[in-house]
Amino acid sequence: MTRSAALGLEVQTRTRGCRQVLKKLWLWVLDLFFPRKCIFCQRILELEESDVCAECQMELPIYDVTPKSVTGAEACISVFFYEKNVREAILRYKFGRKEIYAQYFGKLMAAAYSAKCPQTIDAITWVPISKERMRERGFNQAQRLAEEVGNSRNLPLIKTLKKTENNPAQSQMQSAAQRRANVRGVYLPVDPQQWVGKQLLLVDDVVTTGSTLAECCRVLLTAGAAGVYCLTLAATRNTE
Ligand SMILES: [Zn+2]
């Protein structure tokens, strides 16, 4: 190596080192004024941690049992059990103005999709919410997750369904039969010519008995989808 090339390399290394120090300093200043908190336990994060603290990272309830069976769907892929800190985090995401969590949740869902979905997917879609619910909440939690997964996996995002009724929340229904009846006929297909004959990935935040996803699958398949795979952030441990 010539002397000038060696000098150039040294300058480059020093500049890179300097940039890293500045970046650390900037993160430290940001943390000082806007402390970042763990998505799951809300503890203030250490400088080297991002999104989740080391303790939660070790203890997250990964969904590692037989996938939920959803009538009409080819499969249902879920990331977490819907319990403890995961449940709290999802409630903050939906009702506590934490739309920003979608970025982190979407990354995990994209990874689960890549690892577990055996089918080539043509487009990604989501479970819609009613206009009234949208006004209250300001965003559709399932759509935000679908956007993140779609961006990360380069899948086209298509609105395939709309909700025509503001029915009571599924969480208020006592039995599986009530849940099925509560969602029957509340979804309608949107522009099916855009997705007829396509394999769809249907995203929702939480699956419990699978009634909502099953009703969406029924409408999608009746309107001409070739097949539907479901992807959720969390799933309850037992069907209620
Ligand atoms: Zn934590």
C-alpha cells in the first residue's frame, strides 16, 4: 500500500469512529429528554437496547403451539400468546395512542410470515373496522400492521373488505356461537376484480376463537380469492 493510500484509510477509519461517537452522544441526548421505554413493560431502555428491554426479550410468550384453526383459511400464523405484557402492549397500541408500536410489531409479523407461510402470497390485506370505530381510534390497528408487513416483504397491499355494521366488540360476546353470530354478514368485498384468483394474506391483531377471521375468509373466498392465509400478532391460549 502506498503512503497516501494508507493515510486515506486512516482518515476514513477516524471519520467513521468519530461518527459513531457522535451517534452515541446524540442517542444519549435524545434518551435524556425523551426516554425510550420498553414496549412490553414500559421500563426505560438502556442505550444499547431498542424497542424491548433485555428481560422482556428473554420472556416474551412466543406462540409455539399448534396454530389456531380458522374455518376457510389455509393456515393461521401468530407471533405471541395474547397474555401478560403482550396483552398490555397491544391494548396500549390500540387504545393508548401508541400507533408507533406498529413498526416493531410489523417486523415480528413479517419474520413469522417468512418463516411459516409455505405459500407464495400475491397480496396482503387486513380485517376492516367500522367507520365509527375508526373515528374513535383514529387508525385501524390491523391495517397498520398489514402496511408494515407489506412494506417489509414487498407485498402489494389491497383493501379487500369493508365493514358495514358497527356491531358490538367480539370481546363482549360470551360464547363461540355468539361470536360467530355477531360477525355474520358484517363484511362486504371491495373491488374483487383486483384480487380474484389471488392468494391473500389476511392480517389482524389478535385471534381468539377465529370467528372474525373465518367470516372474512368466507367473504373473500365467495368473492373469488384463490386462498387465504391469516397472520396475527397474537393468539389466545385457549378458545373461549
Ligand atoms: Zn421490558
